[in-house]
Amino acid sequence: MPLPIEIVLFIFLLTTAVVIARLEDLFAAAMLTGIFSLLSAGLFTIMDAVDVAFTEAAVGAGVATVFILCTLSLTAKREYQQPTRILPFIVVGITGAALIYGTLDMPAYGDPDAVPHGHLSAKFIEIEEKAFLSQDKHAAEPAQHGSGEKAVGLPNIVTSILASYRGYDTFGETAVIFTATIGVMLLLRTRRREKKVSPPNRDQMETTS
Amino acid sequence: MQWLGLWHYWAVIILMMIGLYIVIARDNLVKKVMGLSIFQVSVIMFYVSTGKVEGGTAPIIPEGGHDLVYSNPLPHVLMLTAIVVGISTTALALALIVRIQEAYGTVEDDELNAIDGAAL
Amino acid sequence: MRMREKIILRVVSKAFIPFIFLFALYIQFHGDFGPGGGFQAGVVFAAGIILYGVIFGLDTMRLAVPERLMEYGIVLGLILYGGVGIVSLISGANFLDYDVLNAHDPTHGQHLGILLVELGVGITVTCAMTTIFYALAGRGEK
């Protein structure tokens, strides 16, 4: 049974997305992408993904909007009016229909017996629950480790998986942020370096470039 | 009506398609990035919705909480990583757009094509 | 600088920014027990710094948060993360296996490892977001 608030949030999200698509004022559209992220964070909370909601609210509504606004201040504030073309609608319609056809085989939303909840996820939850709750009772006794089952023993299972079970993954993610920042610096920081060069050299550089 | 349980996925797919429409139909590059971020949020939402368990709670174990049903934490972890990669790629795309603006004086796709066509 | 005249923005943001930082630290170190973690904390921390920069101008921001420091921070966080992995490797376990970080109790080792690793992620994300903001906003000020 769908909660009314889910329907309301989805309607808000769809409206915001359509308005973003139609707006020609890019500043307003940038603010609306922030609102879009905030609304989706609300939906993530209903779907029990509190960590994802937290991240989406902080990233989408905070930092990403600031970055887009910074870019807009350097480029155009408005986009040109353009005629509505029919081809994109056809492409999008066909893609959407194919995707919806693909969902027909999926388990219903919230189905406890769905395939993704078995295997590894069930194991993670089982191990962590046992480890954390047994830790509670006898703090001195090391939890679970004698039995050969490794456990983290933290209440937040998402953090346990993120930082310990899938530590490699998170290491890669940190490396991605690092690489992307290096890329941004390489793309945008040339001016500052030129400023440091002494005046005659700089003139030379400007004429040669 | 077994399909009624699937309406979450459909709503997410409609959102996704609006994002895709912005990416392919709008000429402004910053607008394309916005469409891309809508698309990204929709994909994340799709993954997270597959992890929801009816009657479950967020995967955080309370003190002394026995016999609770938790939603699947694995999609949450994967999507956390996806959001991080998303903001990184967005920042990189915006940096590229700034450089394109400086080199061409415009960020409209059709004008860029016209300039490139004239240069050839 | 029209922003100098917006006294309400300046006063309110000055009052809010310490609490944003405090909240970020709470997310960082309470992430093991509730929602949150290094990434969220890093973004919130960076948002506080960026708010300061937006209200008071880039030059003031450079005095408070030197650009060079942020650039080192990106590397420092990644090295902290990788360093934890190397330490566990030297201690005879697999890469990023935190069990060996505490000789007596593997669970405490796990907790210590997660704390350090999340701290590394938090530092990297804070510094990366601030650096990207410096790069994008600094481009426009010349």
C-alpha cells in the first residue's frame, strides 16, 4: 500500500523535473535542482536509506548547486529559446517504454522475499546484528571471532559495509574524488600560475599564446 | 493487479526519462549537466527502491533491538559511492564547460557546432 | 562588493557557521552509530567553508582557509586511508583488514580502522570540495 506522502513527493519531484526542463532562466533551474535533490532526500528517508538521504541532501542541495551557480556566473544566465523538437520525445518515449517493460518481471516494491535481500545482504545483517547485540551483553567477551566469522560490531550496518567489508570500494571512491579534483585544478588553475610569473615574461606568454 | 506494486519503479523511470530528455533535447551545456544530475538521482532512487523491505526500518541496529526487520543495506552502500562519483563528474563537467565558454564564447550546443563547422 | 552591505546575511552566517562545523564533526564521529560518515561530514564541512566564502568574499576565505592547505589535505586524506591499509598489511593481515589494528580485541581494531578511514574520507572530501569551489569561483574574480 503506497503511503500518501510517497505519492505527494513523487508528484513534487515530477513537477520540479518538468519545470527544470522547461525553464529558460538557468539560475532558477539551478535552484530547482537543489530543491529536486532535497525532495529526493525525503523520498530516500521513506525508503529507509537514511545515509543516502543524508548524502543527497548535503551534496545535491548544498555543494552541487553552488558549483552550478559558480559556472553560471561564468557562462550565460539564460539559455536560448528553442523550438520543441519531436525526435527527442520519440527517443525518450521508446526508452521509457522499454524500461517499464523491463520492470514487469521485477519483484514488487518492498517484497521481503525479493532476490536482492537474500545472499550477501542477509548475511551482513545477520552477522552484524549478532555481533553488536552480543557485544552489548558481555562487553569483555570478544564477539564472534572464535567462530571464524568476522564481524565489525557497529550499530550502523551501512558504515560497517562501507568502511570495512567494502573498504576497497570506498578507497577507490576516495581516489575518484582525488582524481576529479586534480582534473578540475588542471582545467581551471592556469591563470593563477601565470599571475606569479614576472611581468615581462607574462607579456611574452600572452603574445605567444 | 500484481503490477500495482511496481508503480515506484515506473515513477522513477518517468523521472529518469525527463532527465534524459533534458540531456538530449536542450542545447545549453549547463542545462545538460542539470539533466544528467536528475538522471543520476533517478538511477540512485531506482537502486534504493529495490532495497526496501516492507515493514523494515533503516539498517541501524538499536540498543537491545531484537527481531527487527531491516531494509537491505547493500544498495545504500553502493549508491553512496555513486553519489560521490556523481558530484566528482559534475564538478569536472562544469570545469570543462567553463573552459569551453572561454574558448568559444558560448555554451550552446548548436552554436558550438556552427563554430566548429566554420573552422573546418 | 555589494555583499558588504547585506548585514543580516553577514551576522546570521557568522552565527551559523560554527554550528555547521560542529554538526559536521558530529556526523563525522557519530557516523558509526547513526546515519552519517566521512563523506557526509566532509560535504557539510565544505558547505560551511563555502558559505563563509560566498558571504565574505574569496580573499577573506583565502586568509581563513589557505588554498595550499586544502590541496595538501586532499592528498593527506587519501594517504591516511591507504596508510591504514598498509599498516594492516605490515601487521600480517590483508590490505584494509582492520582486525589486527588492536592486538587484544579485533572488534576494537575494526572500530579504530573505520574511524581512521572515515576521517581520511572526510578530510579528502572537505578539501576536494573547497578546492573545486576555489577553482570555479577564482576563475570568475580575475
